[in-house]
Amino acid sequence: MLDAAATSAMTAAGRPPVERRRRLSPAAIAVSNQKVSRAYSPIVIAGVVRAIDFVVLSAIGIALYFGYVAPLGGFTWEFLAAIFGVAATAVICFQAADIYQVQLFRGHLRQMTRMISSWAFVFLLFIGASFIVKLGSEISRVWLTAFFFSGLAALVIGRLFLRSLVRSWARQGRLDRRTIIVGADENGEQLVRALNIQDDSDIKVLGVFDDRNDDRAMDTCAGSPKLGKVDDVLELARRTRIDLVLFALPISAETRILEMLKKLWVLPVDIRLSAHTNKLRFRPRSYSYLGKVPTLDVFEAPITDWDLVMKWLFDHVVGFAILVLALPVMGLVALAVKLDSAGPVLFRQKRFGFNNERIDVFKFRSMYHHQADPTASKVVTKNDPRVTRVGRFIRKTSLDELPQLFNVVFKSNLSLVGPRPHAVQGKLQSRLFDEAVDGYFARHRVKPGITGWAQINGWRGEVDTDEKIQKRVEFDLYYIENWSVLFDLYILLKTPLALMTKSENAY
């Protein structure tokens, strides 16, 4: 049973706590109201297609071998090794032919001709290698012919299905890189035009922003509307998906760029500086390209592509195992909470999630029900009379956090490891946390976690000084910049020891 205190508190107050939100322009509101699907990573899609190609070709070769060759000549491991070698060589040749691109998956003729040519080359290479090592007489011509045509048919059918699937994703906007341009002037107009004229581009320009509010800022750039000032980017990114922020300003506007970067670096997006209109030229390898438009990388979104897949698997596989092991303990804690004081066992609180999204986080109730504080407007202090006897113990040991495993495994709005989610109205004395430390919201560039780098280093519990919140943010940002699966595992294994030895601020 969930705690109803949050609902009753809002009802008693007449409205929920006021959030500081900027008023967006009508054009920006229209963009934020567009239906947006979750994005799919082209890198992950290409990687999955490679794996499927290898598995399908290997399966066809093995099935034909056991169906025709093995009954006649007996089983040999060398034949299986040759089949895996053919499949692996095919994937390598497909990569060399550059057909593992999502943009090519949308097409038809180009990828088919390249794929057929590469598949034929693989078999010619296999026949030549067999002749050189004098194995030609031992290889069944029937099997080889059947493998070639069956594999080719599977590849063609697979590409036709993939083409339909990718085109469907494209219509849904899952492959678009939703982009905003900073710089509503002639440079911005040239950049928008250069991006829009490219064929098969995945860049979708939502609009332009500018730090100026005078005649120098154009109302539209090559058909893309001006959505507001740079400060409005943060609010728009909170309301809708933005994948890329692209500066159209010249490098000579260094001061303006730095001032804007101080505001925008907290976003979980790629930030690049266009070199399209800059007279300064670097080596080609210094640039990353959006089609033919050269850009300089400034900030990259953390934990993307395969890293995101690995973190998702780690959270759900390891999280489910921990949840199963923790169920008996959770049952005992729930019983103790119920026997200790009247009220529900679980408590739900609004906290900051990924990209400042508001999420519901579950905890075991540690306060008296009638004194619950769903908005965390008052910090829990040592010997706080609102905390129950059982509550003091489970807060000290962090057993009250165990229900957040349900957030990880079933709701996927928390990770096992990450910056701890703070309450939306969390304060240091009379100041909200983001007012107390610069770059506070940068810790929300990844999903929050049940435990984190800051927590195992002793920065947990009450926040009553500037140093404590600053250290939390410092350690959280270090974690984000240095993330790896092994780092997550290290933090997870260190957590029990940290709970026992570094709990002086937890009460």
C-alpha cells in the first residue's frame, strides 16, 4: 500500500509546489507539444545487424552440413570452423563495402548490389583458399552451391525486412537527430540550409535560438523559426527530446560561446560548434561531420549507444538478482514498519530523474504517517522527532531504499548505480540545491541510482553545509565522466562496507 501523504499534502495546500519554469514562446511550445518517439541508436542497430548476419549465415551453413554432408562423410570439426570463417569473413566484407549504415538500410539498390558482390567475393575467396591448401576435393560442391544461394536468399529477404523496419522507424522519428541551432543570423541561416539540402540526412532542425533579443537576431533561418533565447533551451530540452545543439557562431565569438556553454553543458546532449562558415580550417581528422557539414565536438552526451545497452543489461540482470535475494529482508522490514507505527509501509516521493524529469521513487516509510514530508521541504536532522524507531535504523542502514529496486527492474527510471535522486524541493538551508552549487543539474545527464560514487565516499545523508552538496555534485560528475560497467560493479560491491563505515551523516 502506497503512502497517500503526498496527495493529501497537495490537496491541503490547494496546489502542488511551485516549480521555476520559464515561459516559452508559442513556437517553442508547439515544438514541445509534438509527439516524439524514443530514439534508436544507429550504432546499436548496425551492430545488431552484423550479429544477425553472422548468426544466420552460420546457422544456414551448419544446417546444410548436418543435412547433407555429415550423413555421407561423417562429422568433422574443421568443416564447422570453415563455416564460421565464411560467416565472419562475410561480415568483414560487408563492413568494408560500407553497407552497415542505417541510411543505406533505407535504400534498396545500392545495398543489394554491394551485398551480393561481397557475398560472391567471399565464396571466391573461400574456393581459392581451399585450392591453395589442397582441400578442394574434400568440399562438397552441392553443399557449397546450396550454402551460397541459401545464404544469398536469406540476406536479401533480411534486407527487405530491415528496409521496411527502418523506414517505419524513420517515419516515427526514431532515427532523427533532433537538432537546435544556436545563432539566429546569416551564419545560422547558411548552416540550416546546408543541413536541409543533404539527401538521406538524419538531422531534423527544430528551430534556432539566440542570446540576443534585437534586430540582429532573425525571426526565421531558412524556414526554421526562432524559438527563443539561449536560456529557453534548458526548458525546451526538459519538455521534449533534443539530441544535438549546434552552434552556428564563428569561433571569433569566443566570449559569447563560452557564456552560452556555461548554461548548456548540463544537458544530456551532444554540443558541437559548426565549422561550416568559419574561415579557420583544421585538418579533416579534427572534424566530425554531419553529412558534409564539418563540426567541432565540444561536449558529448554521456553513456550512449552500446554503453547504454550495457548499463541497461547490468541494471536489469543484476538488479533482478539482488531483488530476489533481498525479498526476505524486505519482508522483515515491511513487517517491522507496520508493527512500529500506523500507516502504509511504502512511501512515494517526487525526485529528480534523468534530464530533470520528475519521477516517483519508492521507499519504506521511516516517518510517522501524519508527519510525512512528500516534498522534502524540511531536511531530516539528527534525532528528528518525525522519524520512527524503526525509521532511524532503516535510514541509518539505507534499508529504506530497498523498494527502489522495483524502480530499477520494472519502471526503469532508476539505475543500480548513479547520482542519488534528490527531492525536487530539496534545500540547503533556504536555498534549493541548484542555487547552492554551480552545475548542479549536470548530475542529471544520466539516470539516478540507488547507490553512487558520492555515497560510498561518505557523501550521503543530511546536507547542511555548502561543502556537502558541492562534494556530492563533484563526485557525481566524476562518475558520469568515468563511467564503465566495471566502475558500476566496483561501486556496488563497495556499498555494503560504506553503509557500515560511512554512515555518520545518515539519520
